[in-house]
Amino acid sequence: MISERSLSWYSDAKARRQEAEQEKSNKERDARMKHGKRYKEFMNKKPETPRYDKSKGVRALHKGQWGYMKDKKFTPD
């Protein structure tokens, strides 16, 4: 006899798998529309992390000026 708990787990797992597949296809379609034939390069590209320098901080834009943000303080270039 199959319990409702096992059926709900199956349907939840199936829904999660379908959502993941849908998200992947949406991402691929968006890249294809934006970049054309070169979309695979952009699909495999790793996202860049913000540049961080221990002495200066994170590169940031504040009030139209570029500079560095460290310890919640902005220093313009």
C-alpha cells in the first residue's frame, strides 16, 4: 500500500526537477536570443566575482564616481 507521504514526496521531487529543467531551458533560450550562434560560450562562462583588494576594498560606483568601498566607507579614485 502506498502512503500519501510517499506520493507527495514523488510529486514534489518531480516538480522540482521540472522547475530546474524549465529554468535551464529559459536561461539557454535567453542566451541564444541575446548572443546568437555564440550562446554556448556565454552559457559556459562562469560569473565574475567583484574585484577585492585587501588594502583598498571592493570596486564601487557611488554618486556617479568610481572608487573603492571598505568598512562602509567610500574612497573615490
